[in-house]
Amino acid sequence: MKSFIAVLILIFAGLPLLAEVVVISGVYQGKDLYVKNPPSSSGVGFCIFEVLVNGQVSADEVNSPAFAVDLGAWGLKTGQPLEIVFRCKESCPVKIINPEVIYPNSTFEVSSITLSPEGLLTWTTKKESASIPYIIEQYKWNRWVKLGEAQGTGKPESHTYSFNANLHAGSNLFRVMQIDHKGAHFSPEVKADCKNQPVSIVSTKVSKTIDFSAPTDYEIYSEYGALIKSGRDKTVDVS
């Protein structure tokens, strides 16, 4: 994943990819990939001499200043992982013209989303086209806070996911989201009320520990606003 991100950064910056072997990863979205193929430094032929799609040598004609990688010829299904390797004669300024066609796209639609009084968040989706993590968020401390992730299946059929969360006293607000190259995509928000007693600090006189009346999520900041410590517990060592 890190190498994939690095390649994307170069493409977004409008820079050519300089290497003897250029590898890009993504998912099949039903479209072909177009590539600029510079002349060889020797003046004979062009830089790229071979293309591999998921480890198999492509039959695409690459002996030209620009060519298409015919991804439709491989019988791929939408959302199927892709690794495309360009083998070059030397370090060449290879440029992918339309890299966005293999970026994972968040296309999910939420059929239902519920939150039980015990904190079980359940959501059912359809029309996924890429295996992108769902990020579970809870609104607390006057902002949306990430609680965890659930990996999406990336398949268009209906799928149900769940996540166990810790509710605080009163009203609790949750949502799930996915992030792709276009930005964040959110589910509807869902709310549940918790009848537990509000958590309080047992004593405001602190020496080595902060003691709460019950286990709770917490964040401790310095006087300059820097986050020092966070977690969930009934007693926090602050010595």
C-alpha cells in the first residue's frame, strides 16, 4: 500500500515516473490505461518494451510514443485487484495519462444502519466496487472521532458489517465512512441513547492518578493544547 501511495503522489504532482521498472497498483474499473512512452535514450525505439498485468505479459503493442493497456482483454471483474508492471530499457520518464481509472472508488450505498442501546453498530451496504476500509466514527468531544475500521468486501451484493462500541451517558451519534481519491463518503448518521450514569472525576486533587467513577474514554492535553495521553480506563497514571 505504501508503494501504491508513493506512485499516486508522483502522478498527482504531474511528474513522470523515472525507473527501469514502474509498478502501479489499483483495481479494475472497466476502463483501459493510457501511457506516454518516450523515445529510448539510444535513439532506437521507445523506452517501454514490455507490460505485465497481474504477472502476465500483455499483448499490447508498445512500440509507439503512446499506447493503451487493454485491461478489458483479461476478463477482469470490476473491483478486482490490479498490478501493472512497465519494463523499460533504462530509467525513463514514463507517464500514466489516466491513472484515475484504476483508483479504488467508494461506491457503496447504505441499505440500513442501526445502533443498539448496548453499542452494537450494524450497517448493510450494496454496490461496492473496491475493497476499501469502512472507518467507524463517533461524535464526541465536539468532533468526529475515529473508533476503528472494518474492511469492505468490494463486491456489489448486499453485505452486513458490525462494530462494538462503548457508549457514553446520554445521546450517542455514529456514522461510517470510506475514503477514496475523490475524498470522504459518509453513511447516514445513527443515534442511540444510553441510560448509564454520567462518568465523573472522583477527586480534582491529582497527584499520581486521575480516578473516574467508571471506565471511560479520556484525552489529556497540556496547557499548550498538545495531546499527552488518551485511552479508556477507570484510573489513569499521570505521575
